[in-house]
Amino acid sequence: MTGRYKAYPEYKESGIEWLGNIPKHWSVSKIKYITTFQVGWTPPTKEDANFDGENLWANISDLRERVIHDTNKKISDHAAKVASMDITPKGSLLYSFKLSVGTVSFAGKDMYTNEAIASFLKESKLPLAYLYYVLPKFVIENASTNIYGARILNQELICNAHLLAPTVDEAQQIANFLDHETAKIDTLIEKQQQLIQLLKEKRQAVISHAVTKGLNPDAPMRDSGVEWLGEVPEHWTVCRLKQVIKSGSSISYGIVQPGDPLDEGVPFVQTTNISQGNFDLDQLQKTTEQIARAYPRSRLEGGEVILGIRASIGAAYVVPESLRGVNLSRGVARIVLTPNVSSHYLVLYFGSGAVERYWGLSKQGSTFSEVSIETVREITITIPPVDEQEIICNITKNKLDKIDKIIEKSLEQTSFFEERRSALISAAVTGKIDVRNWQPPKTNTTEAA
């Protein structure tokens, strides 16, 4: 990072091990000496009237953009008064110190916050524009660690977190520099994310056409009788999934209460594994043999289909032989098919836009989304002849592999830009680069003749 930017002429020891040397004229301070913050609260959630109002009330989930102009939830005047909450003025810097630790946003309007957000006020001795970049880097270094290895913060730890204090003018210059440079990087990241989204849409379109229209453009078509499915090739079978389940089998979800995680025992696949596509045996959570024995119908054999029915709804995989004997969690269903339907074809079918629409119409649950086993049983599927299923899978796989390679490259580019952004911020706020003489490029307003 210092190759493109010059370092400061003189440095000194910071006295902080992880920080190392700092510019000679900078000082090491603590948050409590530089700025003040306040913490909000959550009104009683069982009283609906508390959330029937017009007052903005920020949660961690609202801290997405640089500036917050609206919040997902709002509270009443009565709720704010009963909870004795102080309003967070427009322009304050919001910092999350629970769950998504280190996320920051500015308040675009006066608002209240919950107890997981520290609101840094304008009365700071250093510009909030500078602290916007500094707090995520420095505060987390003073966090403690819980028994699970997660970093946790409280108000006292925040107050005593170290930060570096350049002059006010220099701090503002650093903020201006980072505003300009990170905006350029953010634009590049956004372009990659847009490309990835378009590629994912194209990927689903390829699947949808293959499993609902087939590969022969001249094949006679007929109405499937299902609104969300549309027309299908005339020679294909259209039926409910329950009609092609292997005799003696049933669509079954897995273990409801697996107990505490164990070092040894029977591994089981959870919704997190389904969402990530990670089925490494060493990474699977384990339960006791006694608990697993109570769920024989969800014991995997290899070759069948597993489907996410809770949280990661619709994510589906063919079970590899390496998972033989593994069980499932409550959020995953096991599907064993008759010989006339390929597991690979069904997984492909589950990835179509038509099926996504079906799940969308069938979701239930307020805390988290899920679909019932009955919903899975009743889904309409298309069934080409077995040899055509194989051809569809092979040709579609080749097309998807090409798209996936482009997506992978775009993800790598996105990761590179994100790492560069993080490194640039770190270098600037720790004094590894000197940006005091940086000037924003002049905008060329001269129109071409």
C-alpha cells in the first residue's frame, strides 16, 4: 500500500503491540477522551402500540448505507418517553457493538436507536467523518472474547478503546481522502455485484428453459395446467412430486432436537450446510447415536436428493456416497425417487424460476421462512423420458459451468477490491501513509468542441 503513497517522514513507538509505529506528531488517546456517545433501548415488544408511530428507530439491520434516512421499524412518542430514550441527532455516527460489530452509518435524520448501537455525537474533538473510518478498526481491538470465541463489546470497553489522534485538520484531510478513494473502489465493487446478479439470473433462465421447455425448440407444446409452470413439451409427464417417490419411502425432514454439539457422534446436515453447499464430514455438527436412531427415515444412503425447507428454501443437492449414514436436521428434507426420475434432474428442476415462484407462494412462518413437507409433496414437476433427462442435465451442466466460472472470477475481483479498500483505510488511519498533501482531482468541466 505504501508503494503508491509516501510514508510520514518521522515515526515513534505507539506503545500498542498490534499498532506498531505511528507518525511522530500523532498521539495515542482513548475514545472517552475524544468523543462521547449514547446508547438507545428497545421498548417492550409485546406492546404493539409501541411500534405504531412515526419516530425513526434504528436497528443493526438498518446500518447498511453510509447515511440512514429511514428505518425498518418506527416507535411511538409514548414508547420513547417510557424508555427514557435520548434522541440521536441528525449527523451523529452510529456504531453497532453487538452481533454485526463495527458496522457504521450516519444518521440522516433525527432518530432513536436500540441498545446495540452507540451514537457518537457531533461534540467530538475529532471529526465524525474521520471516526467513521477509525472506529471499525480500533474499537474491536479492545473487545473481549466469549466462550465461543466471538468478540464482544460493552460501553466500558468502547470508552477505553485506543485510537490515534492527529490534528483536527489532518483528521479531516484523511476522511476526505478516504471518502474519495473508497467511493471509486465502491463503484468497482458495485459493478461486479451487478454483473454477478445478471449472471445468476442468466443461470436460472438456462435452467428454467431446460426443465420446462426442453432442448428441442421444435417440440410440440401443451398447457401444463399449472399457472406458474406454463407450457411444457407434449411428450413430457406432469405430476406431483409425491407420485414419483420410491415405494416404501417418504419425503422426511430430520432431527428436531439434536442436543448440544458433540466432538464424536452421528453427523447431520443443517440448513447452514445447505446454504453454503459445504458437506465436509469434519464440518458437520454431531448428535448422539440414540437421537439419530429415532430418525431412520432421514438417514442418508447416497444418491438421493436433499432439499432445504427452512431458511435456505429450495437449495437442493444430490447426496454424495461419502455422506452415507449421515442424518439431517429439521430444516432439511430427504427425497428418494422412483427409477424414472433422475436425482440430478430433480435438483436441476428445483433451481428453476418456476419452482422459486412456487416456494414464494408457499412460504410460512414469521420468525423465519419455511415450507412444509406437504408443500414439497404437492409441488408439480415435469418429467421428460429418462434418456432425455440425462441429456438435459449434461448439456445444461456444460452451460452452467461456463457461467459459474465467470461468476467465480467476478467474486474474486470483488474480494480483491474489498481487501484493497480495507487495506487503504487501515493504512490511512494508522499513519502508514501520509495524505496531508493529497488533493482531489480537478473535475474537467470543459465540454468537447
